[in-house]
Amino acid sequence: MVMDSLLSLPASLSPSLSFTSKSHSSSATTSISFSLQPPPQPSDPNLRRPKSIKSSPQPTIPSNPLKNLSSTSTITNSISPSHVPAPDESTGTTHSLASKLRLSSKLFPPPPPPLVQDTQKETQISEPEPPSPEQEKPENFRQAGKIFIGNLPNWIKKQEVAEFFRQFGPIKDVILIKAHNEIHRNAGFGFVIYGGPPPLAEKSAVKAVEFDGVELHGRVLTVKLDDGTRLKEKAEERARWVEGYQGQDFNNKSKWHQEREGSRRLFRKVLESEPENWQKVVTAFERINKPSRREFGLMVNYYARRGDMHRARETFERMRARGIEPTSHVYTNLIHAYAVGRDMEEALSCVRKMKEEGIEMTLVTYSILVGGFAKIGNSEAADYWFEEAKERHTPLNAIIYGNIIYAHCQTCNMERAESLVREMEEEGIDAPIDIYHTMMDGYTMVGNEEKCLIVFERLKECGFTPSVISYGCLINLYIKIGKVSKALEVSKMMECAGIKHNMKTYSMLINGYLKLKDWANAFAIFEDLVNDGLKPDLVLYNNMIRAFCGMGNMARAIHTVKEMQKERHRPTTRTFMPIIHGFARAGEMRRALEVFDMMRRSGCIPTVHTFNALILGLTEKRQMEKAVEILDEMTLAGIAPNEHTYTTIMHGYASLGDTGKAFEYFTNLRNEGLELDVYTYEALLKACCKSGRMQSALAVTKEMATQNIPRNTFVYNILVDGWARRGDVWEAADLMQQMKQEGVEPDIHTYTSFINACCKAGDMLRAMKAIQEMDTIGLKPNVKTYTTLIHGWARASLPEKALKCFEEMKLAGLKPDKAVYHCLMTSLLSRAAIAEAYIYSGVLSVCREMITSGLTVDMATAVHWSRCLRKIERTGGELTESLQKTFPPDWNSYHTIAANSNSETDDEHESDDEDNDVYFANVNDGDDDLDDEDLNRLW
């Protein structure tokens, strides 16, 4: 659905497409049939829908109060041949009104010619009195909180400057100094005035000056405190004006004296031969003395294809200001510009204007409207204009059908898309290959692998040769449904067909491996891309930075950012977010803040998502004071926290068990009118359960029901954990029953928490029944589950059962971790003095495994185990010698002090400590899952 092709529709299209319902096979309920004659190959099978190009909004230029004045002068402005306008620079094609009326001469009049009879008086006037010493000091004119900004782009607007410098404090005003004769350009420098009380404004200005040399739109800015020179010069200029000493040459001649026909031919030639060189196109258009409707229409169409709706509108209005009435073709081009820019409200305003002026809408206009609403996902509006087009224009063509099918595919309404394909076939309209790709993309979005493959096979049966887009749709399908191996098979199939990968297909494969956290294969695909001679784009660089941060190689991630800059790719906030979060999560806040400053110096304005990544890393390390400081800095920079910001801080306080703070930020979130979702209530529940306030947790669940927020698996896991912490197995069992009644499937964390509740209550029979129930529904115990069971058998004083459970875990292919060895060894040592011989041998066996795995316990565990050993082997022995190999290296120096100590640690107290270890292990496992979910929501 190439939007540009709407302006030059072919007379007929050869291929056609049909989707009908018929029996496909015993396993398929619905299929798609195509009863089309094999069409000839399209001229370019690789055509795709163009991506919209968004342009920054441009402030409205105030109208000239002198525009109604008449002028008989035909003097034109002059621009040197080497002049290249900036992107946001007005592309005026007429003689500027200021030049005709010599408005600039009114602002800067020349000095009067010397008069012979008044020479003495003129001499007196030309020698003004020396200014007072106070006027010569610029400091007297300095304004608090005002900074000077130099080397700005000539096309930049106040809004962009204010948006960038707002991060240092609230802004009162932005002053851009205009160019001498071109009011739509600035002179390359200006001033920013910070608001608030003078001390706060001055502090903001000093903070901004620290970023002298920052890059903005490819320019290295000069930022310094204003010294008052500008105001001093304006005061002196005003004084000279009053005394009559302003001078300006009235005889500036324009260099725009070119023949009209020659300039028009040159413009059309540039437009056809070098459309990608927009500077040359705009310059050629500006050189036309009096553009006609044809030239204006071509320029509006050019801006429309580039997606620059603001300049398209400006050119359109300038055409009307010249008295040239627009035609349907010009209006269609303007609507096209708004459709590409996804501003359908303005597009509809143009449609209303067309109807008011009695201009008939063509089929191309309707096609553009349908395609525009399809891009923004408004299928209802697309259907409305499609039906109106059917009433006024018969027959329709493949382009408008392709747009309406695309609209319904984007909203996952594949039934309506299939009916439109059937309708198109009944009308005798042949379908191009783009419609096949659209349908494949729609089935990919709904995850229907079967129908996507049917469309792909039918594409080949109808005589089309699959392109890189066709194979890319299949690769995207398998990546989205998690079948990366199938995607690799499609990749090999594509290579066998002689079709090379492009940047899109490589990016899909890399994203598939990143989802699986398979960093090695992701880097292998990246190397294949480089070896094929493709240059990575910004999106691919961002994905590789995510991969490096995921594997913990932060240095390589920063190096990749520098490589991006060398390749002339400008980093975005998405580039720096994973690096900031990685350093913050590792506790290296100094490095995280350095990267934050690096992002600012690269010209990236911090967003709420950037601050959220920094806060998330701090909360994961439980550094809540620093997280709150970052929140205050957000407010100072003029960035309002969103619901994710508050939820992240609530999760941080919940991890600390600080219920009061969690409820305080929950109140702030609700008072600011932000959305309350399940993640917010999860944070409150975690805080209540962590602090043992289960009644408050039940009150939170009731409020969730009032807000019509359903309880998911994670909410139930938190509640079961809370009751397990209190050892209330009956409440935990009731929650398990509620889950099943509400259709919420328990996961491995749910069962592990329930088993923990059973173990704390001493009900090991119920715990073993839970294990059997897991096996029935196909859930296999993980290391945490076995650790909880071993701990339960240890509490029940049945170390032989704990040892048996340990052997079952190894037979299941699970590798024991440090917590498992700690629970098992503590249990065995507590019973080894009075138990059977096989427990003694089990202790030796477990000890050897720990030595082989290179595990070393902490000093507190070593002290406890040594006391148990003294009860078993008072004078030392094989067990003591083996077990001491797992003690920390400084055990010998500590052992001397511990041996002199007469205090013995109560076994029951040690058991409580072990309980806490297991509980915290389970809770931390859930916390990690929640943090990953929060990080995903930041994107």
C-alpha cells in the first residue's frame, strides 16, 4: 500500500485474490482459497507501505499587519547560490512583503545626507556626549537566571529550545534573535530566562551552564551566563534612535532576476532527477519568480510524500494568498500529507473545506483517507469512508481495497478482512502481492500459523515469486509465537531461493534470540549482518546494547554507543535506558549517573521512562533515599511522574516492609488522577504481607474487586506467601481453592509457597499431596520447591527424608544450589550423632559434592556447623576434616576466638534463622519476576 502510488493509479491490475471457506483437512476448520488466474509479475514486488514521517510541530507565524498594503515595486530578494535552507525554514517563493515595503528599512533607516548649510549642527550631533560609567558596565543590565546560547541551528524553534533546557529548571521565556532580512530564521543564538525566585532561577542557570558544549541537532552549543551586553546594546541603540542616528542602506538590490520559464523548468528537472535532495528542491522552488498552481501543487505533493504536513500546509496557504484557487488534486495532496503525518483531524477539516467549496472528492482522495485511518488503527472511520467511496465511485480499485483490508488486519479483525477479499474477487478486481503480505501480517498478529502458511502457499500458486517481505512475514510469525527454530528454517529456505536478508529480517531474528536471552546466537546473527555488507541502523544498535546489558557486559554496551556516534547515528533515550538500569541494578550509581549525564550531553532530553529506569535500579538495590532524590529531580526538570514511577517506588518500600510509605505513594498516585492497575495493588499487597498485616492485605483485595481489577496469579502468590509466613496452612489452602474457582491457574511459585505453608505448619502429608497434584497437572518442582521440602523434613526431625528428597532432585536433573546444601547439611548434622550410619555417610557424600562444586559457606554457618561437629567428633576426624574445606578462608583465625567463647547458640533460634532464609528465598524469586515485568513496561 504505497501511498505515493495513489496519485498515479494504473488503468488495470492483473492478479486477483479470493478467500473462501472450505474444508482444508481433517485438522483445519477454516481455510482460504484463491481461484485466480496466474497474474503477470508486478514491476516491483518489494513495494511496501511507506512509514510515516513525523515532523515537529511548527508554531504559527503571526500575520503581517501590512499585508493589505499595495506595492507596485517588483523588487525581489536575493539568495546566494550556495544558500541551503534549513529543515524548518520557510520556503517562501514570492517576494517577501518585508522586501517590497522595505520594512527592514523602516526598522533601520539610513542616516540623513549631510547638509552644507547645517554642517556645524551636524558636527554637534555627530559627537554625542560620552555615556555615563554606569551605562558602560554590562553587569548593570544583567538579569538573574538568564543564559546565552550560541551556535544554534538557524531553523530551530522556541519550543525545541525550551524543551531541551527545561530539564535544568522551570523556564520563564526563550528569546531567539531573528536573522536580519529573513523573519523565519534566527541568527544562530538566543537567550533562555529561567523562572521562579531569583536564587532558584540563578541555580537553574548555573546548572545549565555546566553543560556548555552539549550537542543539539548536530551543533555543539555554547552555553554561558548572560553578561548583560545585549540589553546594554539595546539601550544604547534606543538612545541613538531617539537622537536620529540609525542608518540603513535603502539601495539593497535583489539577485532574484531570473526568467520565469527557465526557473520553472529547472524546478521540475530537480524534482524529477533529485527528489531525495530536499535542499536543492526547495532552493529551486524559491527561485521561481511567480509560481503557478502547477508548481504549488508539485511542491505540496513533494512535502506530502516526505510527510512534512506543516510545510505542505504552509505552501498551500501561500498559494491561496496569491489568489490561486486549489483544485481537487492540490487538496488531495494536502490530505495525503496529513495522512502520512497521522493527523486525521486536519485531513477531515480539508475534506469539509472541499465540500464547502463544491470540489468533488476523487477515488484517490478516498483511498488516502481510508489508508490514513488504517495507520492509526481506526477501522470504523476507515469503513465509513470506504462505504462512501463505494456509493460515489464505481468500480473501486485494488489500492482502496488494500487499504481497508490493512485497517482490519491492524485491528485483528480477520473475519472482516477475509470478507473484503471475497468481495474484491466478486468485483473482478485482481489482488497485488501487497494484499497477500497484508493478510499474512494480520494472521501473524493473531498468531494463526495455519492460515498464514495457507496464504503463503497460495501466493506461490498464483504465480507470484515470494520476496524478502513474504519470507519476512513468516519469520516474524515464528518469532512472535516463540518458535525461533522454525524462523531459522524459513531463513535458510529464503537463502536457498537466492533472496538475501535485509535489515528487517535480521532484526527479527536478533529479537527472537533476545527474548530467549540467547546472547551468543544474537551476536552470531549480528555478525552475519555485518558480513553481508549491511550497516546496522539505530534500532539494531539499540537491540545489541540491550543484549550486552543483559549479559552484564556494560563496558561493551558503552563502546557500542560510541560506535553508533561514529557511524553518524544519533543515540536516543532508548539507547541509554538499559545501560542506566544495568548500572543502577548492580549498585554502581556513580556509573549510572555518568551515563545519565552522557545522555544529556548527546542531545537526548531525559524522559519519564529514563528516570523510571534509574529509579527501578535503585529500588532493586533497596536504596530508597536515592530513589526519592531522583523523583525530586524529575519534578524540578518539569517531568511529571507517571503511574509506573509511583508503582516502582511502592515496590521498593514493599520490599523493605514499609507499609506506611507504600500507602503514602499510593495516595499520591490516586490524588494525581493516574491510572490504578494490578501492578499498583500488587505493591500494596506485597508491603502488607511482608509486614505481616494480612487483614490490611484482605482490605486491598476488596478494593481491587470494587475497582473491577481481577486478581491474577501473582496476586495470589503474594497472598499465599503472606499466610505461609504466618504458618496458616488453612488460609493458604482456601486461596488455592479460590484460584481454581476463578479460573486462575496456579504456577510453580504458587505451589512452592503453599508447600512452604505446609512445612511451617508441620503438615508434611499435605505438602506431599501438593507435589502429587503438581505432577498431575504437568508442573515439575524446581530447586526452590525441593529446598522448601528439604527444609520441611528437617523441621520435622526426619533427616533421612530430607536426604531422600535431595537424591530425587538430582535424579530430576536439577543442580542443587547453596541454599539446598545449607538446609540439608544443617539437618543432617543436627541428627548425625544419634542417627543411623547411612546418615553419617550421607553427610560425607554431601560434603564432597560441596567441595567439588567449589561452594564456601559464610562465617555464621561455619560457626554453627562447627558446634554440631563438636558433638559428633569431639577430637576431630574424617567428617571434620572434610567439612572444614567448605569453611571460609579466614576460618582458622576466627576459630581461635570462637573456641574461647562459652556461649552456645540455641538450636531453635538457628532453626528460625533457617526458616527466614527459605522464606526470603521464595519471596526474592517473586520479586525478580516483578522487576522484569516492570522493566518491560518501561519500554
